[in-house]
Amino acid sequence: MSSRSSVLLLLVVCVIPAPRHRVWAEIPARGSEKKLTVPLFDLQGTIHELGQNDHRAVRAFVFLSTECPVSNSYLQTLSKLKSNLDTEKVELFGVVTDSTVTRAEAAKHFQEFKLAIPVLFDPAGHLAAMLKPTHVPEAFVLDASDTLVYRGAIDDTWGSVGRRRARASQHYLSDAITAIVTGMPVPLARTKPVGCLFESFSAGHDDGSVTFNRDIAPIIYSRCMNCHRDGEVAPFSLASYEQVAKRADWIASVTEDRIMPPWIPHPGHQKFVGERWLTDRELSLLRRWAESGRARGDKADLPPKPQFAEGWRLGEPDLILKMPEPFTVYANGPDLFQNFVIPVDIPEDRMVAAIEFHPGNKRVVHHSVLFLDSNGVARKLDEATPEPGYSNFGGPGFAPTGALGGWSVGNTPRRLPGGMGRYLQKGSDLVMQIHYHPTGKEEVDQSEVGLYFIDKPVEETLKEPARLVGSIWMANYEMDIPAGESNYRRTTTYTLPREVVMVGVVPHMHLLGKSMKVTATLPVDNGDPIEKTLIDVRNWNYNWQDEYYYERPFKLPAGTKLTVDAVFDNSVANAMNPSSPPKRVTWGEETDDEMLFCFFLLSAERTEDLIHVIFHNLQHDARQPRAKVAGTEDE
């Protein structure tokens, strides 16, 4: 990915953080089991990505039972509470954690009571391990930052077991939710729950204690089937019990080694959109099942298979833009950057919430950057060449008037966090720059990209708190890696001249990349500087590069020093090394060369601050020393 192709000016919509409020307790940081990270199915088969909360909803969980009379007495109360909530701001869930009750039995029970809230079926106890309830029912309210602000009774109807008032005079759960939504202090942060004791029953670790239908299928369906199903990129399907059972040891192994699901950032940084890091509890269930007979279990426990949109992972796009005609990539030669000009036919300006790029030929398409041109310059460049598009190594050959992001190997399409969008002007051309890597035989490609718009007029969207967003990058061009060197280190730093809002980060290395850690050292008036980890990739995998958007963009003050530390492995121990035996490798654009880049997607409170940072960063990059390589002989 060329540095010259990375100055992207984008318009986005940012969300103002909610007012501060008093909190009772905070869920421990990532790395422990006490974090909302596990996707869970409700009794109707809908997957709820609890680790994803970029729309910043308040979330309430009420632990329930099919048998406890106190729990059942509150079901109509919960349904009424749901009808009075703003579902755009609040999510209310029931939770069932009784492993002796099947999914079908639980679904029938709550259907009979006409419960109007989704009930999460969690017999493995993921939420119970995090929140540690003592009774059913017991309510927990978490604010948009996953901070626990209330736990306890739903209201004061029950004074104790066997003692029930005619009507409630205190509405603890409702009051806590209302307070958080309106930015007020929670009246009572903790009350004593009344009901049946919460008890977790397990038959031990015998052959039937972990089953596919109850424990493993929810993990596979929510974590793996997005790719591991017929017609998708994964090499085999995991859609059936048999397909999973015959690979149980291997699945346990690759998940324990963090090879799968593909997610290379290590815990400890700010939370990213779309994180796929499995919890220790999930890993334990996969291992126990593999080693304990791989029981199928009761079919009444099996959740419905998830339904996926055919072809497009984000659903049918609002607009599909495709290369006008196929392009033939030559068999041999250097890597090629070809720019394809595609008119964008829209009746008015739009805000783009997401893109989904589909390479037409995965064998040769290395990455793509999507530029915008509203001046017609790219059309003239295209008309001057006989082949489809025009070649220009590095940038697109003109000054872009905007951009829509990009795609690289391993990229996962996702919406920008917090309702953000990129500005797309009516009458623009999309310039789809594609980096092709010849395979040794002629290949044909015709790639396409789907655009997903924000469902509001641009004028209305821009009335909300809006930010101009742009990209800066950090690089070290002094790459000269000796053959056999397994721990080649390079570092680069940059100090922010103005306050910015950090929106996302994109680390980039090639096949010799081993690890990359990016930190921000914040200045402090009195005391030691504060260091914040922005991303920590301890086991780089060239095949699983991605763009990492922070679920909640955050401010970095002027004077913050950004540091990128990277390590490269040019030894025979690196299974990705393209040369055997290893050869000397220097900085370069082609796949067999090497790079150290880290791109940052930024915003700012003031537009002039962002523009200042972008141009300051360009000047900083121009001053970076380049390696002076005398020759290409091996060392």
C-alpha cells in the first residue's frame, strides 16, 4: 500500500458522548472473563453481538427462571417496561442460565407468559460469570461504556419471599435506566434482590457435560459460520454437527493458538468494532467437548442456524459500482497499480456508512483504495490509455476530492462506528485503484464494491455533530533486513501538533512482519506522561489485515507522541518468508519487499485543526530518511 495513496479527506458524523453520571462499579478490563464480548442467541434464534455497542445503548439484563414464582411474577412488568423504552437508546434482555432446561422448553415457557423482551439462552453461563447474580430475578444495568451502574431488584413489590405488596412504590430498574438515558445520577446504585437463589448446576466433566447442541453450536454459529459455510471464503463448512465433530480437536487447537477466528489485535487496547477474540470460557468449552466424546446433546437445545444475506455480508448494498469491463493482468512482471474510473450515478449528495469490496479474482487482487474525483481529471487519464483504466504506481495520479476507504486481504466489511459516514458528492467518479500481483499466468479481474448509505438526507445528517475526517500515517523507510535476521526492529514516532479525535488505526507490513505495537504518550501538566496502547499485534498475519475502527472514538491532546514499534522476521523460521533460503529485503511497494506503515483515521473538534495536522504530517513524512541501498545483492 503506497504512502502516496493514503491522504484521504472524508466527512463523518460523530456522536457527542453522553453526560457523566455516578457509577457504582466498573467491569474489569479486557483479558478477564468479566466483559461483554460473547455473542449470545435469544430464544427466537437471533444473535446478539454483546461485544458490539457502537450505537451506545444502555443495556439491562434480568436473570430469570422458568420455575421461580417470583421471577415469573415479574414477566408482565418487564413487558410493560419494554413498551415504555426508547429502543434506540435502551436494550432490555432476559437471561436464562439453567443448563437443565432445554432451549425449546424455555422458549415455550416465556411464550406462554407472552414476554415481550428477548431472552438470552446462556446455559454455559457466560453472563453469569461476568455479572455474578445471586438471585432470580436480579437486574443489572450497564451504561454505554459497559460500566455497571445498577444491580438488584426490579422494584419493591416483593419485600421478601412470601411477602408481596399489592403494588410497587419504588421502581428501581426503570428509574436506573431513565437516569442513565437522561444523564442524571442513578438514585440507588444497588438494592437487595428478592427471589430464588441463583444456582448453577453442572453434572461435572463427564461425556455429557458439554454438548454440541447446547454449548458448541452457539459458538460455531455466532463466531465461525460467517465464513465457514458453503460458497464463502473458508475452505470448508461448519454448518452441521458432523462437520464440526470430525474437526473438534483441530478447532480447539487453532482457537487456543488464536489462529481462528482471524483477529490479530491482542487485548489491552481501546475496543474495536467487530472484535472476534474468543473468551477463555469459550475456549474451555471447545476443548472439553473435543476431549469428552463430542456429545450431540438434546436437539431441543439446538439454536436455529443463522441466516446470512447471499453474496453481500452487510446485506444488499444501496449502490453497486463495478469495473466497466474485465481487465487482464499479465502473467509475469512487477506488481501493477491500475486505476478504474466508475461514474457514480446518484440524484443527490449522500453519506456512506460502509463499503463492501468484492475482488473479482482473489488470486491477483492484493488490495484496493477507493478515491473520489469530482473534477473529471481521472476520466481524462483513462481516455489517454487504450486498456481499461490507467496505470500509475503509487497514488491515483491526481488530487482526490475525497475517498471511501479501501480493502486488503483479510479485510472484514463493517459500518463506521457511532453512526459515522463518509461524504459522497453528486457527480463524482469513483476511482478504484487496484494493486495486482501477477501469478505466473494471465488472469482476468472485474471487481466491484457495494455502498451502504446513511438513511437520512445529507443536510439532516450534517445538522448533527459532524466532523471532517482525514488520514495521516507514520512510516519508517529505512528497511534493509539481512537474510536470516529473525528480530529486525524498526521504530517511528510522530507528535501531534493539535488535539484530534482518534477514529481508527490500520497497521501495515508485508510477509516478514512479526509484530507491531502502537502507543500514544499523552502529555500531563503535572506528573508523568500517560501511555495508551492504540493497537498491539503480537503475531502479525499478512493474510488477515484489516481496518480497525474504535467503537468509541476518543480525543488525544496536542503534544501526544505516537510511537510505532515493529519487528520483522527474515529467517527460515518464518513460514510466510517468500524466499527460501532467505534473501536480503529492503523497503518497497511489491509484496516481496517490506514496509512499515501505520495509518490513522482522525477527526477533530475544529476543521482547521484537522487540516493543520494532515499537512503537518505530510511535511513530517517528507523529512523521514530513506534507506540508501547500494545494490540488490544478497547479504
